[in-house]
Amino acid sequence: MKRLAQSNALPPVAAALLLFALAGCGRDDVKVYQVATNDIAVALPPAAAPMAMPATMPGGLAVPDNSSQPKLKYILPDGWKEKTLTQMRVASFGITENGKTADVSVIPLGGMAGGDLANVNRWRKDVGQTALATDDDLNKIAEPVTVVGQPASLFDLAGTNPGTGDNEGIVATILHADDTAWFFKMSGDADLVKKNKPAFIAFLKSLAFGPPVATAATDLSQLPAGHPAISLPSTAADSTPATDKPSWNVPAGWQPGELAQFLVAKFIIGSGDATAAVNVSQLSGNGGGLLSNINRWRGQLGLTPISEADLAQFPVIDATGGKATVVDISGTDARSSKPAQLVGVVLPLAGQTWFYKLMGDPAVVAQQKNALIQFVQSAKYPDAH
């Protein structure tokens, strides 16, 4: 068997996947890799760039900070070769066969990252397909897939590249996890992409996140041309001056938690198995839209998406500077497979959208729901007038 390339022991899920692969494939060429995000500072030579990148970014884009980004572990499919990483990518691979090529990339961005509909329509344009009109249209072409043990949607697109006239294929997935949108994309020769679709799905199933590693801020000049405009908050605890954050009346028993990517604040409630977490994040504009974010939260609890008409069921409360929508849903945590409840508050304010999410043990969340609402209503925002 070839040497396993890893510096830390695999978590149980990843170890089980590895054992399954070893037992089922009957070959000795299974390789397990992990990518630490401090590698993403390596610049890709212009001649090897997988696609044209814009000289300047679309309006509304802010530089994301990949601090606290988790290590990515995976089983590398046969025939895939690791490529030099650009600053936007935390993993990058090339596939070559009989003169045909395909590219595989993994890119994390904050919040809804422009929204799934806009991103899929960008990919559809790349293969000469017309844009979809609604999220319902998007759901009709989505295929269920598992990524890092969580449910996600897979999009399989093929057509003709408008620029080159070549037959082009794209198979891609967007995973929403912890207020981050992870883009997993394979693109290139249509036949080669189609042939490697099963390997791509197996790659997604093998993925696991390790502990985070702090890195330097990434360079958004590596974002693909035409990407929907987004704006991402700073994530490092010491990178945002205290005056730029809201002030709150923090409820008793809420303990500060370690900030992950794209979070403005985090609190932990409870102890042992009976715990819940409060995440606070902020995005420019509508943050991807109320419906998209509610469906993202529903996906985290294993629930099916709702439609625009269903938004009327959610109550609205008074908050600093405007009205906020309250979401209260229950289901099964896709990460732990345990019952969970989520109470979220979405507040549009002064050209931004604030997201407050309380999620965890149902008893703790139910007991802390009013405390969350009071916490939101106590907020004083630096730019609010």
C-alpha cells in the first residue's frame, strides 16, 4: 500500500471511509490527503491558471479572511493529480486523459456567497445554457449528495463553451456549513467530466474537516470572472476593532466561543451533551436573501426547502433600526444525527443583513429562545442612526 499522506490521526468518520475504501476497492493505491489552509498563500503561475481571472473584482466584494479555516481531508481518486494552489483554493486537482483535461477546485466563501441560484446560473452560462428563473427551478435540477457527512445539492451541466466552441461539462456542489459556502467544482471536457462524475461524488463523500489553521487573508483577484457580488465580514477576533462591532446585553450563562470564519461573535450555552451555540454574522446587502438563508438553516436540520409563499409563516419582531424575521425550526442535526432545534433572527439594517442563529440541544434552545430575542433587541450598531 502506498504511504498515507497525513500529519494527524483521522477522525472516526474519515477513518471509517478509508477502511471501507480499502476493503471495497481491492487495490493498494488508496491515498488519504489533508490540505492545511496555510498552503493557499502560494500563487499560481499565470500560464497555469485554470481560467481567466478578473483584474478587478465585482462591486460589493470584500477580501475574505481564511483564518480559522479547517483542514480538509479526503481520499484522492485514481487519475487525479494535485495542482499548485491559488489563494482562493484550499484544494486543487487536474485530470488528464487522451489529451482531454478537467479541473477540480475547492473554494470556501462567506454566507450565501451570492446565492446558489446566481452561482448555478453563472455555471450554466459557462456551458451555453439559459439562466434559471427561480429557486424552485434550481431545486428541480439538483441531485442529492453527501459532503462531509452533510446533505448538499449536486448540479450536472453540459453544453458548448460560448467562448471556445468546445464541449464543456461542469459538475459542482455547494455545501453550506457554519455560515460558509463551500464550492466543489469539476469542469472541463464534457466527456471527461462525465466519466469522472462517480469519482467526484466519491471524493465528496470522503471529505472530512480537521481542526482549523490560521492563515493570511486570501486574494479575491483569484475569484472566477462573473461570480455574483458578495461582501464578507472579517473573521479574526483581533482584526475587527471593537468599535466596529455591535454592543449587546449578553444573557447570563452565555460563554464566549472561539470565532470561526465569517463570524462576528459566538457564544456557547450549557454543558455536556446539553449544549447550544449562538452565532452572529453580518453580510452586505440582503446576504443572499431571506428564503435562501432559511433553506440553508433547514438543510442543516435535514429539512426540505420551502418556497417564497411559505415566508409568511415566520413572525416579525421590532429590533434596533428595523424589523427582524424570527425562524424557529426543529429536526436532526446533519453533523451529529441528533435531534436539534434552531432559532434564527434575520435583521436587514442600513444596507447590511445581520444573522443571529441559536442551534443545539432542543431543551436548551427552547429555554434560551426569549434570551436570544432580547439579545438581538439590545444590540446597538455603530452605523445605525
